[in-house]
Amino acid sequence: MDTYSILKKVRAQKPLIHHLTNWVTIYDCANIVKVFGASPVMAHAPEEAAEMTQMASSLVLNIGTLTVDFVEAMKLSVKAANKKGIPVILDVCGAGATQLRDKKCFELVDNFRIDIIKGNTSEIARIAGEKIQTKGVDSADVKNNLADLARGLSLKYKNTVVITGEKDIIADGKGHCTVKNGHAMMGQIVGTGCMAASVIGTFAAVEDNLKKAAMAALCCFGIAGELAAREATGPGSFKERLFDEVYNLNKEKIQKMQKVR
């Protein structure tokens, strides 16, 4: 897979990525999109959310800090995105933790076109119908075969499903692949999961093959994490270096380090 060619398209086209996202991580999501070369916008008000979506190249939703009113704004944006035909990425952050999160996730996936569902193992397991309790927004253990879980969910909704973790799994109706890039330090700071959804949305904005877009996104993000960890002395310096390494990604680094199967 020519991961670098998709990154080049992001940098050349500078797509507008509209977010209705997690208030805890919104600043980091905006920054990661910007350093990859795209343009982030976060318009949460229901009075303008759909209008902003009409200008965007993809829509990223994240229920990390959901309220009922916020999800209603998401629905307006998804409707606009579906009408325009741009990809919609839903990060089911915290699915399986509370009844409200589950209910609102299913309202979105059952009533609108969600092109990519992204979550950790227990979040995706819950959306796939498993009875599992997520530990807040941290993943719980899942005994099922994760590739089969992702593939089954993708077949149900005719979309692409991404399970992030030590090994990322990307599935669609034709099969699945794995990305093994990344570093354990990425799990030591809040927001890398949310940032991953934003990066996927950024790559999906320029690549029609959404499985390929997600693969390239997670590969580049993971490589930047590996490079950042080389000189970092802890989570603080790691986070600072992560943005720098994304900004400085090139063809040579990607081809040498990507671990996609």
C-alpha cells in the first residue's frame, strides 16, 4: 500500500474536516488535523452544524462528552453529510459504559449512513451487540475474535469498522487488515484515541477506499508515535514530539517503518 501517496493528497488538497467531538480532547484533535496538513473546524451549535458540514470534505463525530442536545446537532450534521456524500466517521467513545451512550450510538448507526465506526475493543464489541462493560472510556477485555467482530459489524452496516489497540484492525465487507505501528506511550496520554479518529477522517476526505484510508491514517499516526517515543522522557515530552513527528513525516520514514498486513 502506498501510504505516502495518501498523505501527499492530504497535504496538497488541505481538506476541511468538520468535527462534533469530545470537549476533553478537542484542542488536540484540531492540532493533529492541522499538522497532517488539513484544516479542522469544530462547529457544535445546532444552528450552524449542518451548514458547516456542507462545506467540509468529511465529518468526524465523537460521543466522548455527549449530551442529548449535542447528539441532536450530530444528527443534523450527519444528515447534511449523507446528502452531500462525504464520509462520516463515528468514534463510539465510551460505548458500553452507560445506557445513554449505547442508546445514542445506536440512534446514529441505525438511522444514518455512518461510513466508518471506530472504537477500542470493548466499544466496538458493544456496538456489535456483545454484553460488555467498558471501563469509562478505557477498553475492557473481549474474548471474541476481534477480526470476526469487526467484519461482522461492517457487514451489518455495510461500512468500514476500525478497532484501535496494540494492533489496529480495519475491516470491511471484503475482509480485514492490521496495522501494528504505534507505541505504548500513546496509551499514557489522554486523547490519542480521539486524535486517531480525526486522522482517519482526514485521510478519508481524500481517499475513496475507506479501508485504505484508515490503514494509511493509523500507519502514519503510529509511525509518528514510534518516532516521538525515541527521544521522549515521559508523556509530556512525548505529546510535544508527536506533533513534530507528524509534521515531519516523509516517504522514506513511512516506507521503512510501516507495518501493515
